[in-house]
Amino acid sequence: MALFGFSSDFIIDSVTVVDNVFIHEYLPRAKAEHVKVYIYGLYMAAHGGGGDSVEELTSALNMQYEEIFEALQYFELTGLIEITSKNPLNIKFVNLRGKDSHIHKKYKPSKYGAFNAALQELFPSRMLMPNEFNEYYYAMESHGILPEAMLMIAAYCVNVKGVNVSFQYVLTVARDWAKSGITTPELAEQKIKDLELLTGDIKQVFGALGKKSAPEYSDRELLSKWAKTWGFSLSSILFVAKRCKNKGGMNKLDSLLESYHKLNIRSLQEIDEYSARRDKLYALTAEINKKIGVYYESLDNVVETYTANWIEMGFSDDALMLLANYCFLKGLRRLSDMDNLVVKFYKMGRLTPPGINQYIDGLIKDDDFIKRLYAVLNLNKFIIQKDRETVGVWLDSWGFSEDVILLFAETSKDKTHPIAYLNQLLSDCKQKGVVTLESAKEHIKSFSSSPKKKDKPADFSQREYSKEELSALFDDLNTIDKLELN
């Protein structure tokens, strides 16, 4: 998140500067929809970059993504912007001042005389303007496209879009092909044949997506990438398309197939099995959120950050729901709180409901004992974690039974700090090997018959330690939690 920003009312009341170079040299030659995208992009760039998704941009402009991207490709061709990333979409505007423009560059008419005549024949319903020819010349010379190849590309675009296809669209296709090394008529012919073979397939994909519009060149390019570059079969593509019918079109389908490609999942069976696991994971995530009382409009990040990791740890669905219920009862209302709890149970090796219930039952049993201990010590207070830890040491590490602890509690109940006194008393007994009920009773008899010392159950001789002795001692104590105390 940026350190500084603008409020919405500040942004609305401010201005977005459009350079006169753009208005004079580029605006007259650009389509109205393209200008719309450029100016709104400037507005977004000047005030923090806009929203986080392409969907927000398409909604704001009331345009399809393909229309917006066509405009961006046109302005990249003219050098006004740079498309630094397509997924996610990222655009950089170029400083127009002092920028060399190709618009006023002069080309020899004789060099492209035959090309001009052939190109004009492709558009019999209108006369091509000089600036259009100029754009074609610039594209061919800057990208190394042979005139014969450019004519084949233009003819292909007319066949796909009709005679009213814009020269910007033709040049966008030409630039894309040139990036793939398709600059000669032989390569262009093979490319066109490959795309035409996909005509029937792309119609099936559109049907599976619920799209009724005619496929564009970019749609065929996507299908070619999925099938030839990523290795998906048509049946796999159609299966995924049906799952996102009326939910984002080709862009959504491309995103899903890209995720499967990264996971090396391509066959119909692999996709089906993964999708089933994914659906189950999302359903479990929704149930966990509902149980602890949180809501997220999109579960993608929640699944990736939490639920998928918990499943990977080995927790069963029932175990996670049990922990979610425990969080609800304890008032833990954040997924990060549940994550901390999950990690604790993972470290204890308790990944199933029986193991988790056994531990929780143990905590309840321990609390019941602590309540009895409080009663013997005449303490009227809530159980705190520190006391749980102390009693846990007495029972688990030092090996005292509950009866022994309660017996010594009788001798500690009238002390100023009974818990601390009882802890010292039990520590003294541990060192002397007094751990059974019989030996504890004998110890209390001998302790009662000796001279009483206020709040001090045992006499410890004092000794001075050197710096070296203390250093060695605490190095050993650092590993005490790794050892089994006898």
C-alpha cells in the first residue's frame, strides 16, 4: 500500500493532463474507442494506477477486454505506451515530449507502388488514406515484415473481420506475428493454415463458454497456445470451458488453463480429479469461515494461504472443523488465530479428531484438578495459563501424582503465596526422591516435627559460582527442553 494517496473527492476535483502532442499528432488518426482507453488510462496512472483487476477497467469503460487490449496494442505500436506485462496487465505511458515520431517520416512512393495497389484491392468499399499507408510502411520496416507477408496478413484479417476491419487491427496482428518470427509470405501462409484448422475447434469452445459472438483472431491465438504450446487436448479445453460457462469468457478460461499448465495437469482425467479436490477444498473453506464467523467474497487467497496448507499438513476435514468449532467457542474470530492453533496441534502430532479430542479432554481434566487444588489452597480465582504450566510440570516432568500434590497443598494453604510455596516444596521433594504417596506422608511428618521456618520448606546451602561455571551451566540449560526429565 502506498504511503500517500488521494481521497475520491480529491481525485474527482483534480485534472488529468493530456499532452498537445497526442492531440495534434495521434488523436486524429486513432479510433474513438482507442482514444477513450488512452485518456482513461492516463487518468488511472495519474492517480495511483486504478483498481486491482481488469474487470474493474472493463466495467468503468463499458468495453470488452478484447476491445481495450486492441487499443493498448495500437498505442504500443505507435510508441505511446509499453505493455510490460499481459498477465497481470501492466501498462507504462511514454513521455511524448521530444519523442521521435514516425508519422511524418517520408517513404518513397515507388518502393511500395505494387503493395499500395494490392492493399487497396482488399478494401473495395473505401479509399485508403495516406496516413494508413504510412502506418503499414512503418510496421513493415520496423518489424522486418515483407510486403507480400503484410498483404497476406491483411487478407486474413479481412476474412475474419470483414472489409471494414481497421488498419490498427491488421497492424496489431502483423506485430504479433512478427514477434514470433513470421515475416515472410511462406511463414504467413503456414500460420494462416494453422489458424484456419482451429476454426471448427474455436466454435466448439465458444459454445462451451456460452459465447454467441464470432471468434476473433486473438481467440484463435489463445486456442493455438493452449493446444500447441501447452499441450491440452480439445476435450480437456472443452471440459474446463464448460466449468466456467458465462463466467469470464476466454480470459477466465485462459487463466484456468494456465494454472493447470503450471501444475503440469493436462489430461481430462487429471483436470477432473484436480477440479473435484479443488471444489471440495473451497467447500471446506466456506464451512470453516462460517463456523468461526468470517466472510470473504473470494476464497482464492484463503484457500492458498490457509486451507490448502492445513490439508497438506495431513489434517482431516473433520479435524479442521473441530478446531474451527474450538476457535468459535474460545472467541477466536480470525483465520490467523486458527492457523496458530492448527500449527500447535501439528507440532504435537494430533491431526485427527480422536487425537485432538484426547488432548482437549486432557486439558479439561487438568483444569478440573486445578479447581480441586485451588479449593485446598483456599484460592478463589480464575485458572490462568501460568498455573496450568506449573501444574503440568509437577505432573508430567516431575512425576508427582495428583494425590501427592494435594497432600502437600494441605501444608501450603496458609502461606502468603501458596502456589509459589507449594512449587518450592515439591521441587525439594523431587531432589530428595520423595515422589510416592507413602514417602510424601513420611516427609510431612519429619518436616512437621522440625523447627518451623516461615514460608521456606527447605534449607539450601549457598555457594558462589564463577563466571565460567555459570556460562557452562546455562549452555546446558538451553537444551533442557530437548531432554526427557527423569
